[in-house]
Amino acid sequence: MRIARAVCRRVLTSCLLLAGLWMLAIPGASAQTTQQLVCPPADHGGPIAAGDFAYNNCWTTKYGPAAADIVTKGSNMLSCKTPSGSAVSYGLCFYSGPSVATGKKGNPPLPCVLSADGKSANCTCYKLSTDVTPPGGTTQSRPYFIDINGILNLDVYKRTASAANCGPDGSKCAGPTGKVPEACTATNNNTMMPGAPLISVFSPLKEIRYAGPKGSPQTTACKAGLYAGCMTAPCADNGQKDAQGNPLVQCSCPVVYGPYEVGEPGVNCDATAMSTDGQPGKTYVWSASHNPIKNPGPPARVP
């Protein structure tokens, strides 16, 4: 419920259904994830209905729950495209964190504020689209990516990780297999997070704005702490724009405690300490993911 309210405070449209879904899903999620609930993928057909939603409180890997956004190999990141002639808007939260701008000069501040109960974060994120028209060119569809281990819709996760689709690690959808990940279909059809105008995924389009010198580490490895796992979290327009006039969105992300990696090099893992112009009493957290192979530590847990 806290996650839905974070978005709804700023944007009223489409939030009533979303709030009801989170009310049903979240209360049991914390306790069950603490018990390391493992949900084996299951094959089942039929369309994914917008009204059918269950929060994914499973441990999708041995390193933590879905909200931890665990990535252990390249095939975990499912490549998604939209049908020809269509476009999908989405949130990109991987660079959200402190109240001050980070990365290259001209980047907007993308604050990610921890909720009062410490279980979710209200994050300002980029709004991007799969639709792009190069100067003098024709409209093309650029891909976006979904971490198979971070899918927050339980039904969509099970279908995507099933043997009939991508498999638990996404490898069956890697390369020229011709398979379309169920998670991509649900996102394109707006059934991943019913009631949310758009969701948070990953895109490399902003990497250059946060990259370090070529050949150097492109992320910051952090020891165990609180971070927001924003993959497939619900988002809505907030009416804000960056300095170039590009729209921003507000996303409500579950929070976990564990080691993590920030999507830019050389930053302080304490987002609150970086927030020199932040509001008193507010705690800021990074929106992040975790590769336990490169940054070993204890399994992530729900606070």
C-alpha cells in the first residue's frame, strides 16, 4: 500500500486499482520473503488479465527476493521490443538516489526518498520511449531490458521463467531464438503492473551521461545497506522535466537490505550524505541492482 501511495500523492489518475493491488500484496510479502519462499516456475497458458495480480515475494535466486534485482549473468536481462509501428513509454530509475544531480553536467536531480516505514521508496526517474526517429530517418523501435529475477508480478514471472518460455535464467530467450519473453508482452500490453500508466525497466540510453573513463569500473560496489529495487515497479507522470525539457516520472519501488551496485562510478554509497540540499528528516536511497558474483555478500532481505 505504501508503494502505491507514493505515486498517488503526486498523480491521481489510474491509482485506485494500483493501491488496492498493493494493499493485498504487500502485507504478506515481507514475512514470506524473510522465510526465503522459493516459487518454482510453472507452465500455464491463457492470456494475462489486467485484473489478475499477485506480488512476487519469491526468492527468484538464492541471493534474495525479486525486489533485490539480482543479476548473475547476461541472459538475466531480457531484451524487449515493441510490435512494429507501436511504442511503449517506461521509467528508467537506475540513476536515481540522492537529491542532487550526479553524473555529467546537465543531468537532472533524481531523488529517491525512503518511505516512513522503510519498506519502499518514492523515486524520480527518467521517462523514455521505445519509439525513436533519427534526423532524416524513419521511426525505429529501440529495445528495453527486464531483469528476469526482478519481475514483481508473480504470474508474469512464473510464465517468463518457465521452461516453455525463457527458463529460470532467461537463457532460452537469449540470441536468435525467436521467443518473445512473456515479461515483454506484459509490459507492451500494460498488464505487468495493472493500474500503473507505465513501469520501470532498464535502458542503456543514459549510460553515457553517467559513465566513467573508458576501461574503468562503470558502477560503484556497496556493502550491505538499504536500496530500492525498481525493476518493473509502477510509475506515473509527475509533471516535471529536466533542463532539456524531457519528461520525468515518479516510481514507487520496494526496498531491500543487502549489498548492491550503483549505476555510476565513484559515488558515495550513502545517498543521504550526498543530498546536501535534501530536506531535513528525509532519507535517500539509491535505486540499484546486485551482482553477487562480482560483489559477494549476505543474501538480500526485506527490511
